[in-house]
Amino acid sequence: AMALEKYGTMPWREVVQPAINLARDGFELDWYDLCVIGVDQDRICYNAEASRIFLQDGGLPVGDGVTPNVFRQPDLAMTLERLAEAGPRDFYAGDISRSIVSGLEDLGAILNLDDFAQYRAKVISPQRSEYRDTVVCVPPFACAGPTTLATLNIYKHFDVAHLGCESAERLHVFICAARLARADRMAFMADPSMAEVPWDGLASEGYGLERAAQIDVGMTPHEFAAGNPWCHQASGGGTLPVTREGPEGSTTHLCAADRDGNMVSLTNTIMAGFGSGVVPRGTGIVMNNGMMWFNPEPGYPNSVSPCAKPLNNMTPTLVLHNGQPILAIGATGGRRITNAVCQIISNVVDHGM
């Protein structure tokens, strides 16, 4: 909504209307839709409202086998209709937020109206790093953007175009770069408002070269341990203990470009398949289970704390050449997202795909 307000050209109502139509009119379920529901059927069954919406008498919504098996979400359509009429802030401080909180309170949840009302979207500058003759732009801080840049920052010190796109040597170098970047991610990255994080050190040329020097094209290391980016950080200092990550499953990524050269890369997720499996009564909204991104143990960079944002796997990315956008990219797949995005960037830049 903020992006539309700042940079868009279409009215809010017009943007929301297709989602209203889809929820109200529905779509015909195919075998894959039923498979997706079946995988998470046990989670859905735990919540009466989710079960009512997504299941049929507690089982898969297979229909009668004669008429089209159309899946409709009237509650969600009404919620979206309210959102279109009242505006996006209603989700955080209006009828929609009150409905969500009321439904969650019935289930014993601790979220309250203040938690919703205090939320604010932020516009922040992207983190940028050079890769060959391009500039890669990602969201900073507690997402996977810095890990994407860290992987490329190591990987660019090898002549991978000469090694060949599908060669074992090229794949070995990439895997090592990705695992070294992952080790640093798990050791140092978190919400910067809750922990001191060496962002500049992790993204520095010197640290990328230092980590690249640990890769032997002909040998696999015994372990991929975190380095010490604090040595390349102008301020701060120290080391942080390793954190952990949770599962993944219900993520969508969208890219769009227009005739004027504007590009958008957007990742949205409720984390696991069907999120938490909880739908507040009458809203049609599936609640996420993103709390699993936190480390449940106290004293770690990514530990649970009030108002903290968990370290997540999303890395919507734009690639620029001579100041102009040439590639909008992102992916689904949890911990595999950064590797997929990095490989596609390399395929385009290094191998001309």
C-alpha cells in the first residue's frame, strides 16, 4: 500500500479489486491444489475455522466428481472489500484488526490491538554491491538480501565463466561460497535494532576476498565456519553465537516491469504451508507462523524479544547495469532462495543466459 501511494499510478480500490473477485468467485481446484492441501491437512484440522474453509467434512475438498470443484472464500472477499473501502490502515487500526484480534483471543493468543496499531511500514535504502559490471540491490538487515550479496561477494573472485556453467569445478566454488555466506548469516545476522551486526564488514571487498581465499577448487573443506567480519567493520566489535532457522513452505514471489523501465521485485510469505493453520473467525485471513524464524533460546542475535523482527529468507533483488535496471529477480523456497537467486544472477551475468 505504501509503495502504491509513493510510486504507483492506480487507485487503491482498483488494485485490490482483482483479489476480491478471485476470493468471491473462486477458482477450480486441480490435482496440485488438492495435493498442497493434503500435505498440510493435519495442521489445518487443528483450527475449526481453517478446517471449515479449506477442507470438506474434515477431508480433502474433492467435490462431487460431477460439477466443477470451485473453491470460494466469501469471508476473505468481505475482508478485502472492507480493506478496499476503508484503506490499508484498517488492517492495523480498524474493523479488520479488531476482528483478527478478537478471533485470536478466542484461541488464547497474546496479540492485542496495540501490537497491530504500532506497526509501520518503512521505506529504506537498499544494500548494494558490485558483481562484475553490474550492481546488485537487495533489502538490508534481517532478511536474506545481505546473504545474497555475501555469496556473490565471495563468488566474484573466481573466473567462473572460464570454468563453464555446468562444470563440477564451477558448482563446487558456488556451493562453497554459499555455505561460507550461510555460516556468517547464522552467526551474525539479526534485527539491527536488537543486536549489533557487522553489516559493512560482511559486505566489504576485503572480507569477501578473505573468505574466497578459503575455497580450494580441488578440495572440499571439513567444515564451513563463520569468519570474523568485525575486522572489516569501521565501528563496533565482537563475535556473536550461532542462531538457527525454522522450516519454510508458503512463499510467493512476483516480479513486474513496465514500459518506462520501472521494476518491482516482491516476496510475500506466511512461512510454512498454510502458515500457522489458524484463521481468525470470520476474516478468511490465514495467520503466519513466522515466529519460528526466531531462535527460541535467549541470548542469541536472533532470539525472541519484544518488537524484534525475525531473520527471514526473503531476498527480492534488482540488478543494475550502467545505472539502469536489467533484471528483477526473487524466489520461493526458504533457505534455498539465496542460492537460486545467486545462480540466476551468475547465469545471466557470467554465462550470458
